[in-house]
Amino acid sequence: MKSMFLVKDQDKADNELDSYGINLNLAIESFLKGNFEDAISYHENVIQSLYELNKLKNNKRIHDKVQFILGQIKAERDKYQLIEELRKRA
């Protein structure tokens, strides 16, 4: 499966995913115990992890888009270089 994150961001993404899961479980536990203030704090941490994960995912999306565009530019450049070589040989 293709990763949602850049290789360089994978460790940070893994940490955020762990943080998300831990804080979500703690929020649910606090809620069930009636500790709503604690539940709010844990949910705020969940939201922060989601923001960070979204940033990392967007980094990958932008990187992939740039790589695609660069590939198109290279293909066009190679095509024109080939045409020039063929013209010189003619």
C-alpha cells in the first residue's frame, strides 16, 4: 500500500498516529467516568494530532504533484532534444 506520507515524515506521522489513538482512548475513558474537563483536554490533543497528520499528508500530495509536473517537463524536454538530434542527422 502506498503511504499517505513522505518517507522523511513517516516517523513523525507514526508518532502522531500513536498520540491520536492514545488520546482518543483517554478521552473516551474520561468521558465515561464523567471527567469532562479531562475529556476536553484529550480531545484537544486528538485534534492537534489530526492537524499535524493533515499537514504531513498535504506535504506528500504537493510533493507528488510537483514530481508529476517535473516528469512532464522532462518528457517534453527529451522529446524536443530527440527532434533536434533527428534534424541534425537529416
